[in-house]
Amino acid sequence: MIKQPTSLGCFLCGKDNPIGMKVHWVEDAENKQVVCETTISEDYRSYPGIVHGGIVATLLDETSGRAILMENGHDALMVTLKMEVIYKKVTPTNTPLRIIGRVKRGGTSKALVEGEVVLPDGSVSATCTAIIMRPPQNILSGWKDEEDEWARTSTPKN
């Protein structure tokens, strides 16, 4: 498994974000997918015992978008242009979750990705399909502060 980079300030993976979720991702090359294994606390709930739908969408957004890094390298981050989330059942808090992201159609400037939240019993609580794109250069130049952290926290590719 190849560890994907993390960030300093990101809401999901940022190690310096005091309210962040501190999740991480690994690449499962054999199955051509990115995997995040995490447990969401009641701090991120809607109703008692249920992960807020916005948090579920955020996890799907990040995980599906990170799948493109397997094809294009860890410096090929993209942003979401459009995403559809389908909630199949509630996602429980304080329960181990496996969030999986895959590339449906790759590309270096635009790609189609998908994701799913898998519960311990193997059922899927939510899915997404998203179009992601390479942001304009003026946006990318603002990411320079994170580059050292990405390099430090990822497993080098051979």
C-alpha cells in the first residue's frame, strides 16, 4: 500500500487543523482504488448516532478525487467541478468506515471519479460520481506552502 500525502490545513487530513478530522488515504494498486479507513465521532453528527450528510459528502469528495493521484502522480491534485451523492442509508457515528475512491475515466486536465462509503457489514451507505479538473495556474501557485508536507507524508513512487 502506498500512503498518499496529507496536508497542514485541510479540514480532512490537515495535521495542523485543530478542528480537522486527521484522516489519511492509501493506494490499493491491486484493486485500482484509494482507501480511507476512519471512524467518525459524534462531533460530526446530524441526528444522534448519524454522521452528518455533509461530512459523508466531504469524505466521498476527497476520497474519489484522490483516486486520480494513482494515475497522474501525487502532485496532480484536482478540484471538484460537479459531484452527485446518493445516500442509500444512514452512516453511523463511532463505527469503522471504509471510504473507497476509483477513477472511471482518467485524464490530466479533467477526469471522472467515483466513491463509496462501506459499512462493517459490507453494505454501502453512500456513493458519489464526480467530475474533477485541474485548477488554473493562479490557484495552483497558492498551494506552494503545502508541497513540502505532501512530499514528506507520502510514500515515494518507484
